[in-house]
Amino acid sequence: MQPLNIDRLYSGGLIANYYCSASCKHCLYGSSPSWPKEYMTANTAAQLCRTMKTLGCHSVHIGGGEPLLNWQGLRAVLDVLQQEDVTVEYVETNASWYRTEAQARTVLSQLKQLGVSTLLISISPFHNECVPLDKVTKLIRACQAEKVLVFPWQEQFFDELAAKPTDEVHTLKEWEAEYGRGYTQKLRHRFGLTMRGRALLFYESMLPHKPIDELLRESHGCTELAQNGHFHMDLFGHYQPGSCSGLAVAVSDLGFPLDPKQYPIITALYGQGVRGLFEIAIKLGFRAQATYATKCHLCMDLRRYLVQEADLDSIELEPREYYEQVYVGLRS
Ligand code: SF4
């Protein structure tokens, strides 16, 4: 197989920060309040914009983490996007920053001046563990007053979440008690979750497992890594291949075939799948569990081992904090 070559980009997002007011159990990026408080700089935003445009993409959304936790940081990124003539499709938010109508309307009016016409507002039982529905409802009202469009993600959960006091947060266990056994399990299909990151770690015990030998036998190249229809780039200048959070390609290496010497892990995964990564990790002392839910579950355990136990210094297993933070909030 040819080396992975990301030479065209379609639609994507900038991860402005990984820290968040929430630590949702479905979070692909393992965001949480305990991430370091680092935010995308104007210089990085400019570098990402230039690379994206070279590869054919002229519009992005902005997400995190919770991007609105650092207003000055977000302003600086939006300023750069305007200067670089990159359109902002929407900014994602969980509404946790809402305090009063006047405060929210001030923020929204400034966002509009900075080229933001739409907010994606998270609505789900996962978010409701950390953000009361009242903040979401009030932010939607403030958007309507300021003529900022709302992209409700996802509207189907709104009435469901209104069944309990809306000024409080509620756990998934409470919703399971309210709506019946199996509610949490069904959520992953209803939400359309990508089963990687914290979502995978949360759900793996509810999924059927396969013996590791079977997973290795079935292994074939992960073509997911070449998907570029919905990409993400982060504040550290990483391009995240596929939706495989915790894997990274330096943005400066996009547009060319990846050098296997520089990218042995991604090359192995792209060429041979999880078996290729297993062979690398075994040489460094990895001991597998007997079973795993999916190939991505095995991949996550292999990468966690390489970062946390083998202490492998790799430009591909980034950000390193991910391998700690992705476990936050799973037991509550
Ligand atoms: S096995 Fe790893 S590289 Fe392959 S799709 Fe899953 S997370 Fe991505």
C-alpha cells in the first residue's frame, strides 16, 4: 500500500482548546476541565488556515473543548480567519458559559461582528450530566434575539431532557431510571456516536467482545485514516487523521506522502491495521487483554500502553495528555 497522503481537504474544524467545562462520556477528544488551559494562538490559526486553503478547504467550524471559555483567545482566532478569508460555518458550544441574557447577547453580538452567523449548541443526555438544560434554552433564546442561527445538536433530545427539573444536571443513570433499561445503550445509535475516544471506553463493557486472535486475523489497513471529508486540526498544529483521536500528523507534513520513518505507527495502521501496531507494541513489552470490543478498542489499548507504560516519545501519539484525559469522568 502507498503511504498515507492527505493532499485534499473538504470540510473540517479547528479544535481551539481541549479543556472544557464538561467531561462528557461520549467525547471523542477526551475533553475535560482538567486539561491544561491552553488555547490556539493567532500564529497557529494562520498556519492552519494557509494549509487548509492550499489543500482546497476554505471554511471551517470551531470546536473544542469549549471554545467560549477563553473569549480573548476565540476573538484572536476569529480575527485570523477573517484576515485569511476563511468562512466560519459555526462555533460549537455547550452553553455552560451562559450567565445572564445581557451577558450572552453581548457575546453573541460580538461573535456576529467577527463573522459567526451560527452556533452549534449541544443538547444531549451526555451534556446534561454537566450543563443544565436551562442554560441551553436561555442561550437559544438569546441567539434568536440577536439573530444568530442555532444548529441544535441534537434537537431530538430536547423534550426528553425537559422531563426533569431543568435548572439542575442529571446523570445518565437518572435518565436510564426515567426512560427504562437499555436507554444508555440505545443512545449510542440515536446519537450516531463515533465509537472512538471516551465514547468507546464508556461503551466497551456494554459491547460484545472478540478474542484478540480473531481481531488480529481480521486486521486490514485502516482506510479510515485517509478520510478527509470531515477533518480536525488542533491548537498544537496537529491534523487528526480520520476520527482517530490521539493520532496526529503535523500540519506541515500534509500534502505529501508520509515518511514511514517519521510516521511508523500511522504507516503500520494504514497498511496493516491494528495488527501492524500490535507488532510494534509487542516488541516494547505490550501484554494484551484476552478480548476487545472492536479493533479501535485494541488500538486504543496499544496506544495507551506505548504512551503511558513504554513512555514512547512519538510525534504520532499526540496530544500526550489525551491518553490520560480520555479516562476522566468515566466512573461517575
Ligand atoms: S483501529 Fe485505530 S487507526 Fe484504525 S480506525 Fe480504529 S482508531 Fe483508527
